[in-house]
Amino acid sequence: MTENTTHTRTALVTGANKGIGYEIAAGLSRLGFRVGVGARDAGRREEALAKLRADGHDVFGVALDVTSDESVAAAAAQLEEDGGLDVLVNNAGITGGMPQEPSMVSAEQVLGVVDVNVVGVIRVTNAMLPLLRRAPSPRIVNVSSTVGSLTLQTAQADAVGPISAAYSPTKTYLNAVTVQYAKELAGSGILVNAGCPGYVATDLNGHQGFRTPEQGASVFLDLATLPDDGPSGTFRDETGVQPW
């Protein structure tokens, strides 16, 4: 990243009140960012802010429901008034509950997950793009998963997880959207990449994962701080670039 000693870098992390999002926010603060903790639940947002500030992190709250045009517009206006945005981390996501076998999943269930995991990313990204275009080294980071990799899914690799007709396909869709943003924004200075945190113990999996949220956050910190000549349109985890 190009050094600019007069510019205080600001990041926004959606769904940052707990788990991986919380640790991404903490990690970005350690790297010198002022971090917006995006969350739709006011109580959980304030609780997260209190914990982060107690650990010395430079954070502020952003009321943000990624499924609401009005909420997202208000968040963008807040950041605009506050000086802009350098890094957007689209972390907010849901699993959609069970069952998720394709023969049993409901259309309502699928649409609900798509609205958060895909449309929510598009909604937030588009609202924040005018701010990012003015930043010296802007980055967009999407929190995806190897369960969305069609290559790994068709290879029946261990990493693909259980049968899922709602959650996993939204990560495939998110990966595809990441590529399209990278293509559109090529040459603009905005680098757009997706990452997988690995199997992290979070609420989404009943804390069954074997990696910690802090470990899961590391790949996204790397993507948020890529140098200006870094890659765009890639999908990676802690071991390196992964197949779409």
C-alpha cells in the first residue's frame, strides 16, 4: 500500500459485532486503521465497541442492515460526513438454517440467504464505491468460503462441507460477483478480492470449527492491505490462491 502519512485510513467491516468480523475489525485497528463496526443490532454493536475500545482499538459504530437500502444509504452518508472510506470488508452473512438438502430447502429460505450474502454485498459495495474511488489505496474484500468453489465441490474435496442448497451456492454467487467487480474496476486502483477463513469456530457452525476467529481473520487483513500493484479478482485462503 502506498504510504500517506497525512491520510488516516478508514475501514468498514459489515457484521463486525462478533466472530470473524470482530477479529477483522480488531486486526485492521492494529494495522493503523480507524474501523467502522457495522452491525444491525444496536445492543450487540455497542457491546462489541466497548470490548474493542477496552483493548485500545480506534473504532466507531455504524448502524447497518445490509438488506435495507435505507440503512446502507445512511451508513454511506455517515462515512462521507466522517471523511471517507479506504477499505470495505463485506463480512455479514447467514447460513439460512436447516435442512439444506436441495430436495427439502424452501424458496423463501434460499432467497433469504441470497439477500444477505449476495445482494447485501452488492448493495453495500455500490453505496460505498463513490467513497472508495476517492481513497488513495482502496480495497474491497469479500468474505467467501471454499464451500462455494465449484472446482472443489465437483472434486468432492473434504473442504466443501455438507450438502447445502442455500448457503454454499451463495458463496459461489459471491465469488462470481467478486470477479465481475474486479473486471469493471480494473485500472481504477480499487482492488477487489475474496477470501476464505477456513473452518472457524463461530455461531454459523455451532462453534464446531477448529480455527479461531483471529486465525480466520488473517487472510482478510492481508487482502485489505495489498500493495497498489497487488492482484485483483482472486480467491484465496491461508494457503494461497484457491480455484473458483
